[in-house]
Amino acid sequence: MALGATATVLSVAAGARSVPIISLVAMVAVVDAIAMVTTVWATLATAAVCWALDIGFVLDRNGEPVFTPQAGHAALVLGLCAFTALGFASTLRAARVPAHEHNHVGQVTIPLPRQGDSIPHPSG
């Protein structure tokens, strides 16, 4: 949420109210970044928050959501961005798993019990 709010403030300062695509590009960058480092649900929630910030503070200047064709376009772009970024991130994560872990999925290795050191008894 903090990244989305920061992106909103910076894009409004850069003139996104007159050119809304600036904000949408900033929100796409935020969603992509979150998708690379977190879970599916966090990415989808970030896309929803970014969309709300975009329609509330860029498309409408009062912080109230406006449901216009531009808002629908922004929802479509951010939704597709989230799913595409999640697919890319999951592919990267799968590629990073070492090959030996793919062969032993579901197999558990139980270590042998440790042999204790023989400690001399104090009386003998």
C-alpha cells in the first residue's frame, strides 16, 4: 500500500491528472515489483489498491472513486499486469529450484540416530 500511495503522489506531481497514463504506468511498476517478491494474494490485493488509488486520486481529484471507461481500462490493465507478472515470477521461482530437489519431491529422509559419546562413570 505504501508503494502504491507513493506512486500516486509522485505521478500526480508529474502531471498524471492531465495525462492519466503516467499514473497507470507507475501502478503497473508497483504491481510488477510486488509480484516478484511476494504471494499471489498480496499481488492481487496490491493491484486492487493501486486501482483504487488511481481512480480515486488521479481520475477524480477528491479521493472518491469514479467509475468511468478510463477506470474500467485501468482495472483491465492492472488485472492483466498482475496475472502476467505472477506467471513470470512463478516461472522464475521454478527455474531457480535446483534439479536435485525436483527428483525427490515428497520423499523424506530420516537421519540415523546419533551415537552418544561414551562418558566414563565417575565411580569407575
